[in-house]
Amino acid sequence: MGKIPESELILNKDRSVYHLNLKPNQITDTIITVGDPSRVYMVSKYFDDVEFEMNRREFITHRGTYNGKKITVISTGMGTDNIEIFFTELDALANIDLRKRELKGRKRKLKIIRIGTSGALQEDIPLGSHLVSDYAVGLDTLMCFYDFPQEGKEKEIGEKLQHQIGLPFTPYVAQGSQSLKDQIGGDMIIGNTVTCPGFYAPQGRRIRLELKYPKLMETLNYFHHNDFWLTNFEMETAGYYSMGRMLGHEVLSVNAIIANRIQNKFAKNSTEVVDNLIKKVLDRI
């Protein structure tokens, strides 16, 4: 790859990346991400100190230390479209010389841990539990625009799920970082997460509009491929795992289970469940 044109990787006047508004020296090797911008403060309140802050759109960044370890927390907003922007610009900060607009000779590998909320797809997953995503299945079309490799088990799962739901495209499947799962997953439930391109119809919720796939919840609940079952769903993890694989970063998604869709229950203490997960992750980084 030669010099990257200005129209492809857009920089601000201060040479920060366009959407995140960050420069290379403003991130650390370990990054926690959250969807909700207000959740950045739930993480950084535990830092020993916050030495840098940036607010731009839904992307809020706090950099500091926790027990002497350098950590950055960034909010991404919702959806895999935001994750694509976040990941591309974050990788540019790590691996592109922004002055020369060229790839750096030495590759920098980041550790990225998503802390998010999620709904359970299986009746036996209790409200208030913490779940670490082994695999993620994308029901969105982000990977239709990338040359994302799918073979073996992942390809079989995507094709089987497409057939059972009746989707006009094949879902993509990606595995998270096994080293981060071993480091942080600990006592968490190990699951396989479905990433949906919306909160209502794409997650089987009917409010006023009719659903094209009225049996989506039932299909996801009963779907299995050998010993592979789907445990929960949210809106970002498959984007994280696929972009992380292609760009060569270690990525893990951990989920606070605040709803059980099979039981039709929602946690009354959802903030506490998320806060406990934040503290658990920070202590294990």
C-alpha cells in the first residue's frame, strides 16, 4: 500500500483522526470501550487519575491509569456502523504514520475490551450475570463490504442460520481473543453472541410494525450447530471481532445480562450489574 489519499483517511486540521478527534499519543495499548457515552464516566471514576479527555460526537475518550496501568476508555455509540468507524480510525492511530500517510514499518497490536449490555436468548441465563463472548454472529451486512475470510465451522454456522431465518444474505461469524478470554473471562458464562442491526425488529420486538421474521426469537433460541448454541444478543460484538481479526488486534466482548427475552424479564438493578462488570474487568486487565 502506498500513500493514503486525503479523501480516504480524513484528518482534522490538528492532524487528529476525523471522527474520534484523537492523535496517536492520546491512546494506550489497552482500551476499554462502551456504547453509551455516559458509561465512560462509570469506568473512569475508578481511575487513579484522568490525564486526558476528548469529547467528539458520540465518541468520548478518557485516558488515565488504574492501579498504575495505563488505560483508555472510549464510547462508540450503538451499532456495527459505528464500530467500523471506531476500529478503522483507532488502527490508523496505531499503525499509520499520519504525517506521511503511510503504513508504519512495525505493527502495533492493541487490546480492546468491550463492556456492554445484552439480552439472554436462553432461559437458564440469569439476570445480573456476566457473559464473555467466545464467538459472535453478525446479522448485519457490514462484512458484505469487506473480504472477510469464512471457512469451516464459521462458514457452516452462517449458512445454516441464513437458511433457518430466511435471510437474503449470509451472517458472518468471528471468534474473539482467546488470550483475553482466559485473562478476563474467569467466572463469567461463556457464550456465543448474536449481533443485530437494530434494537426492535432485528431483535424480534414488535411495537407497531409487523415483523418480517416473526419467529426470529424462536429460531435463535433453538438454533444449534453440533455443540454451538446462541446465548445472547446485542448490537456490536460481531463488528468488533471481525474488524479485530482483519486488523490484527486482540478483542474481547463482555456482557452484562440485563434482560432475558425468553422469560420476558428485565433487571431492575441494571446499573449495578454494569458497574460490577466494569470493576471486574478493571481488576483483571
